[in-house]
Amino acid sequence: MLKLATPPRIKVLEALGAVAGGRVRIISDKEAEVYASEGSRTYKVYVDLENHVANCDDNGTVYRNYVGYPIIAFLMTKNLLPYDDSLAKPLAGVKWRSLNERYKSYRKVEAIIKEMVLKHGVQSERVDQVIEDVLHRLEVLGLQKPSI
């Protein structure tokens, strides 16, 4: 087993958008499908919290060995990670891949998102707090992915 690393902060926001956008389909207690923000991809998620195991076929989980946003979104739908509806709703229609590819910097994209949600009444400090809460909870879960 390989311990999954803490994801980049932006992945928490991507997960919130996936949940708010209705892009998480629960298959079973341990499985889900998460549809990409731009529609062409579907990610398969598996989480077994009893054994601290999580896996997904998204790039972050597969190639970078961090907890990918589809895993985070699945755990949010199961109420196992913090979810803030007032922050999530404005993120529902964000085209994450396009933003990330255009700016090539998660920090820049996060700043853009913070400006966007401020127009919906969500302060930057609230965004930071939600991200920190989710990342802390992920650390506590100590998820690992199966070795190949």
C-alpha cells in the first residue's frame, strides 16, 4: 500500500463543485462515479474506510499519488468530509480543466475562484477555512492506495 499525499488545495474546491453540480453518482457504499466538469470523462472511485484504502482513475491519484478530487467529492457526499453549500453552489458550473490548463497555476486559479465566490458573498477566509478543514480531515483518514 502507498500512502496518498495531501492534494493541492484547489482539489477541495473542485470536489465541492462536483458535489454541487450533481456530478457524483453513488454506486455502492464503497463505490461511485464522478463526472468531469467538462463532461467527457467519468472517474471510478473506490473507498474502504475500514481499511483506509482509496483509489480512483484520475490523474492526481494515479500519477501523483495524492487524494484526487473525485475521492474527496465521494467522501463529501457520504458526509465524511466537510461540505459547505454556500461555497459549493457557485462552483457547480466551473470548468476546472480549462481553468487549470489556461493558467497553469493552481494558486492563480484559486485566486480567480476566490474572486468569483466573493461575488456570491463567500469571503476568502471562509474558502481558506473550508479547504483547511477538509485537508485536515483527509490527513486524519490516512488513506492509502493499493500497490500495483
